[in-house]
Amino acid sequence: MSKEKIALFTIFGGTGDLAKRKLYPSLYRLYKKGYLAEKFAVIGTARREWTDDYYREIVVNSIQDLVESPEHAQEFASHFYYQSHNVTDIEHYDILKLLSETLDTRYQLEGNRLFYLAMSPKFFGVISQNLKDCNLLTAEGFNRLIIEKPFGHDYESALELNNQIRASFEENQIYRIDHYLGKEMVQNISAVRFANNMFEAMWNNRYIDNIQITLSESIGVEERGGYYDTSGALRDMLQNHILQVISLLAMEPPTRLQDKEIRTEKIKALQAVRLFKPEEVSDYLVRGQYGPSSISGEELKGYREEFNVAPDSQTETFVAGKIMIDNFRWSGVPFYFRTGKRLTNKGTQIDIEFKNVPLNLFDNNDEPLPPNVLTIYIQPIEGFSLELNTKKVGLGLETETLQLEHKHSAETTANSSEAYEKLILDCLNGDSTNFTHWDEVASSWKFVDIIRKAWDNEIVEFPNYPSGSMGPVESDQVLTKDGFKWHWCPDKQ
């Protein structure tokens, strides 16, 4: 059975940074692996007046680090076509329809169409409507729509946007992309849980004390200041990436590892997340904004000094907090999280801390035994570690911590499939497992909106953490007041 996928890709925003950095390289990787062969074509659209030849040059330049040979790259790029397009102009959709039908015949695409909206979400609704009204959706093949975040800026705007898109596409045709769900080690969460009885049997509040999630970025906002100043860490990271990871950690075992069954359990987990009262937000969450700093002779700007950022901005670049899940499995177990920009190191990891033994029988100078901790390294390191207490070599019964660790080699990591590559292939296969369902989006926004409204009613003293640290000291206190501490402390190593 051939693994070749047959489809016409139409990329709205084909001249943009996302297309050049992620989409074209991912399509080329699929081409090299045989998932795309002769029966595929790509239409790139944007406002710029480009020719097919110039567009193909851009595509070839975007895959230079991956190409097998110049001839192979040119062969791949020959499947790409360009149309200058105004997404609000109906006549342009008529031209797009004609080109789509021509390519469908030329490449024998069987009416399979994948539309990728790699542009501002404010155009999602009008594009979806025009695709339907101008008959670009086919009856004989599949029609699938991939959309990037942010999906709205609060629950009401997300609902309005969803209603606009649902007027043209069914829910099972909509693929809301969250690239974190395409990461190798995020997808490994299910394998760790459901393929190892030693963990799944203890994956509950009887044996787990707390779970810690860190998504740390060492860079600032760079050239994204204009966008970021209207978003902030709460919307940019908590509403999607962090809550998606929590749903995978917290969900009940699905009956099968299939998209519908997994989605059902993720939705249940997110709907069980405790919603705060506005006056409780400050008890559960901490926000921060990075200030200037000098590290190894390098002067780092504060957030308010970044390009396109207001000099008195109240936008948070850091958020940490505690999430509670009110169901039978997780009652009483805090899920701690933190994410921010200009932190000590770039890295994403999950630390699962198990409850300690009820009685310490060992000579440990009256100190409690360190807890067992399972760590999942997501990026840039990929792998696992498990901390165990063992007896020190020698006389007596004093213990020490032993770390059982496996980290993927640099070669393995470099050769593993990139997140966008996996997600595009999933969409071609009609597999929505690693995409976000509307019910997940809705639950996430309802949780985040309460926090956002509480914060918008307060003025805080920013900046409150220096660039190169792990955030404001108050983020440590979120854990210490519960008797815990962060396991990953790169600023103290």
C-alpha cells in the first residue's frame, strides 16, 4: 500500500515567515520521505506581486539546509504556484478556483484540498466564508482547514470566530494547530503513562504530590513587540501550550489511542480545572515583566525598552501559578506551571514529584528522604530521568539520590521529525489527535478570562525580575507556601 498522500495545499500567507521557516521545510521533509510524490501541488497566496518562478526561488532558499541535490530541490519546487491575492476580494477567489481546478487535473489530486491559514486570525472568518461561497470546497475529495493560534483573544471573540468558520467547515474538518502537540516528547507523555503499569498505577493523588511544568525562553520579544504587547504570556502560553500539556497529563485513560477517544478525555480534564473567583487570582498566580540586566558583559534590554512596546506597558512576560483539577483522580494535587521570556535558559520540562515514604527507616541525619521525581525533558533536550533513593556505598545506612537517565542523542534529535511535519501529515491522514478541538479552546479561554479580567483591574510595579533570572521571587513562593520547591533551578546551578 502506497504511503503517498494526494492533495492540493493552498497557503494563505505564503510569503510570510511561518511559511518560509516551518511550512516549506516540513513539506520538503515529507517529499523526501515519500509522503508527497507526484500527486501534490501547492498554491501560495499573499498580496505581493510575485511570479511562479520567483516564488519557487523563495521555496528553494527556505529548504537549503535539507536538500539532497539542487535537482531534487527544483523538482520539489516545480509543484509550487503563486497567486497574488486579496482575501477580501471575491474576484480573486474566482481566479484561485480556476487555478485549483487546473492543478487538480494536472496532478490528479482527486479533489483533496488542504487550506492553511498562515496569517492574522482576523481574516480566518472571511477566508472561510469566501472559500465556501466561491465553490473552492470540493464534493469528491476532502476539505480540511488548518488554522494557527491565537484563536481569539478571549472566550467571546473565540466563539464568534468559531461560529464564522463553522458556517463553512464542519468541526471534523477544522485543524487548530498547536505546535507543542507535535513535539516528540509531548507525544511521549501518553506512552510513558499508558505503556508502563508502574507509572499508570500510581498516576493519581494517592501517589503523586505535585506536578511542575516549565516552559522557559531565554530570548526577549525581539521583533514581536507590537503583537506581544497585546497578548502577553497569559494568552500566548497558558491558554494553549500549558493547558494542552496539563490535559495530556491529567486525562483519564482513553479506550483507544484514537483522535475521538483522546479528545473526549482531554476535554473532560480541562472541564474539571477549577475556575478561580476574581479575588482568588492573586493567591494562585504570579505575573512578571523582565527588566534590563547585564550578563557576562552583555547589556540586555528590559521589556519596556523593546521595539514597539509601550514605555509604561503592563503586559506580563512571565506567569507562574497553581492549577487544581477537581475530579476523583487529581483532587488535592497542585499542577504548578511557569513560563516567561528572558529567563536563565531555554527549556521545557515536566517534573512529576511522587509522595514520600510514610516512615523513613534510614540514617539520613533526621532529614526527610528526597522525593522520587520523574522528569520528562521536552526541549531542547529530549528524554527522561527518574530520581531514586539508594544506599550510599560503605558503612551505615545513609542514603543518596541516584538519577536514572536517558536523553536522546544530538543525532537522534536532529533527525527526528519536526513538529510541523508531523502535524501536516496528521492532517493529510485525517487524524486530529494532536490538534485542538473547539471544546478544549472554550474551556481554556473560560479559565484564562477570569485571570485576565482580574489583572486588567490592577496596576503593578513592573519590571519585577531581571533578564537572565528565572522570574520574580514570588513565583518560588507559589510552591514554598505549599511545602514544595521548583525542581529545575538553572539560575542556581
